[in-house]
Amino acid sequence: MKLGVAGYGIPDDLADIDSKILRNLKSDGFSGFFGGSEEKMEALGSDGRKRLKNLCEDEGVEIASWFVVTQTHIRPNHPDKKKDVESFRRSAEMAVEVGCKSIGTSPGSLDDRGRWFAHPDNWKQEPLDMLAESLSEIVKFFEGSDVKLCLEYGSPTVVNTPERALWLAEQVNSPNLAAYADPANWIHGYDLIFNNTEVINHAFDVLGDSIYAAHARDFWVDDGAEGMTLKTGGAGQGLMDYETFLKRANDLDPDMSILIEHTPQDKILDARDYIRETASRIGVPMD
């Protein structure tokens, strides 16, 4: 398996990446990095993207992904809809140019505050139908390439169960639509927090090879008189069953990329060590 990282060692301006930066990333135990956004890739220009691709190939480091942030998948009449569709079209093109193998997006929420806010109607069929229609249009930009459009689903969004994610994949029916495995996004109650092994196994059982890559962080409970608050942070800090997570990911694809994310700078190397030590203990090879 391959271990990547977000927010570590990579300058905000991707044009500033050089061989030394990539070698340092590799020597720190990472084979890939998060590219940020389509705006950052667009700013490089065609020559800059070709240069970055050559640098990454020379140093054996990959651009794991970048993310297109939108709330318009389930808002077909939103004024930003056409702009967002164009962002996906350009991301599909630029990913090929720069050698990136996946572009991420989230399903969104009917709550106007943002895509990770729960809404009572997120569990209904109508927003899922709208999402299927939107993704069916967008994924066509990716078809004919080896770049995946990856959905990062989670409990507050309109794709809040593995079954809804599977239904969506079957409706869209494209080899280029896939999912990220991020168990921290699947947790929404005490029973799941303390029984997350079952949550992880269920998601992998249902989604199978729809899962293309994984995200690594951890979660724990900060509770008191005012009730439960779910906290997230670096791998190894909390309750997540990493033995099961790594085993199921490796069984699915021994070449799968796992990206450390949402981890403070001073905890990233601890998270790296924890993941690598856990993988070694259970016999999962990591590059």
C-alpha cells in the first residue's frame, strides 16, 4: 500500500515544488501528496503541470488527488452550477496532464450552511436522484482516462450509508466513478464509535471495489454535561480500528493509496509511524 499526506511539506504555490521538496517527502515516508484544488492546478498553466508531472515521476512521488468543492450537485438551478461543471471538466483534463489518478468531491447537503451540515431531508430519495443525475453528467469528462471521480460520502450528507453510495454507483454505472474510504465520515453515534470495526467491515462489504482510495485520521469522544462531541485528529490518537481498516483496504487493493489528512503538523509523523507500525504488525506491506 502507498502512504500519502495532506498539508505536509508541500508549498501552497505548487509552482514552488522542486526535486528537493519531493525527495524530503519521500525520505519522510510518503509516496504521495494532496494537490489541493483545481484553482491551484489551473494557476500552474500547462507548462507548469507538465513540469510537475515530470518532477513527480523522476522522484517517485504521486499527486494523490485534489478536491472540487461544490454544493450544486443537488441544486440543479443554482447560479454556480455551470461554473462547477466546468471545474470538473477542467480537473479531468488537468489530472491527465499532471498524472493525478483521482479527483474528489462530496455529495453535499440540503443545509445551506455547507456540505457537511446535516439536514432532515438528506435521508430522502429526491436529493439522491439529483446527485445521480449530476454525477452522470460530470463523470463523462473522466471516461476514456484512468482518472477516477471519487465521492467522499459521510453521515451528514445525502450519501449517508454504504447502501446509498452503492445505489448511486449502480445508477451512474461508470467505471470512472469511485469512492474514498474514510471511516471518520461514517460515524454518527456512540454505538458506531465504540463498534467501528463493524462499521468498517460493513462499508467494505457493501461497496467492494467501488472503493478506490482511503483517507486516514482518527476519532474519539469528548463528552460531558452538554452531551457528546465527536472529535477527529491524527491516526493513533483515538478509537478507530486501524488493523481492520488497513487489512480490508489491502485485501481490496494492495496498491491502494491511503492519505493522512485533517492532522495537525506536529502530529503527522506520529500518524505516519502509527499507520506503518500497525501495517507491519498485521502483515500489510507499505511502500
